[in-house]
Amino acid sequence: MTRIDRKFAELNAQGRKAFVAYVMAGDPDADTSMALINGLPGAGVDIIEMGLPFTDPMADGPTIQLAGQRALEAGQTLDKTLEMARRFRENDDATPIVLMGYYNPIYSRGVDRFLEQAKAAGIDGLIVVDLPPEEDEELCIPAQAAGMNFIRLATPTTDDKRLPKVLQNTSGFVYYVSITGITGAAAAQASDVAPEVARIKAQTDLPVIVGFGIRTPDNARDIAAVADGAVVGTAIVKLVEEGRPVPEILAFVKGLADGAHSA
């Protein structure tokens, strides 16, 4: 049982929804980013998604793209990102960390070496947006063999024919992308999301978490109410971009977490 599985079992027993927060590792610099990540569990975050900066982030909207650019300019690397996870683990052995990014930095490192290092650093799951299920042999299956969850994205365009393929080797949870397009686009609507979540849940026992287009506590509550939880990324990263102090960002995160938990 991974930390992700344990977290959902715990939330389930409490009858609570999950709140997942995404931050870009190393944005705007290593120290600020580390302080923010360390503060997330205290702000009510159940699972941390840590973005791995990459030079060509095609699935991300402008806010997350800029965050990756800032992190890379500040010297963030794969090694430094894994080191941040390791440092986080010194004080928190319970909160799951999911590394979210693109395949290139992992491929460059070598899959086996990467998995060994990620596991040792305390990474619990991977979301690799540019590896479709057809490429499961590349990383998905080795990751699960190494004891890590491999989390897949389902979107409004994932039809019933495609869905079983997407779910086949997924573990941990399913990340439902509520809006077609890039991150940080239009607001997510619970009325659109509810039937899609039901469609996915008809084919899997995994929790379904909804992300993209959630910006306010009310929004987080409404979306979490029709799913197993909500993910917020762009709205948090935007505050980092604006240079807000870490306590202010964490207060904003706590509002979102309270919203999701009130569902």
C-alpha cells in the first residue's frame, strides 16, 4: 500500500474529500519553494503535486509555463527537485508527493536510475503528461514494479472506447481534467464534471480527482462534492508569480482546502 492508497483510505474512513495542491519545484527559487512545500500539509493539503520544470511544457498554460521557466532560471534541476522531496520527508512521512512533468528529463536520467532515486527521495506517484498508455512499458509498468503509483489523466475527450485503455495500468487515483485545453483556462463547472466522474467511476474503483479551472474555495467545494477531491495549481502558482509571501500563499491554500473538505 502506497502513501497515496493510505491517504485515500484515511479520507474515506473520515468521509472527507481530498484536496491536492500543485506547486512548481524551485519556483521562484529553491528556498521559497521549499518553505511553501513544507507548509502545505499544515494548510490542509492531503496530497502534494510537485511540478518538475521542463523546457517545453506543451500541456501547461502560461502561468505554469512561466513558473517552470523561473525555476529553471533559478537553477532547478531533477536532482534538486528530488532533494526537495527528501528534505520534506525528514519532517513528514505521511503526506504523499506526486511528481508531475514530462518524460524527457526522466528518459535522460535513465528510467531505472530515476525510479530508484525518486523512490529513495520519498516520491509516491508520477504523472507524466506526454506518455500515453501505448507507452506503458516505458515507465508506467516499471514505476509500479518499483512501488510507485502511476496516475493517468482522463479528459472530456476520453471516450468510452479509449477509457479502459487509459485506466488499464493506472493506480493511486485518476486525474480528471475538467476542461479541454491547457491548465489555467476557464472555470470548471460541477454540472459538467459530475456525469464525467460517474462515467469514469463506472469503470474503476480508483478515486477520481478533478483538476483544471478551480480557483476559489466555493469552486473547490462544488467540484469535490461531485468527485473524490479537487486539485488546484494555477491559482496557487499565480500568487508565487506575484511575489506574495509564503504565509499569504498558505492562507489562500487553506481556504481552498477548507472548501474541498466542506464538500
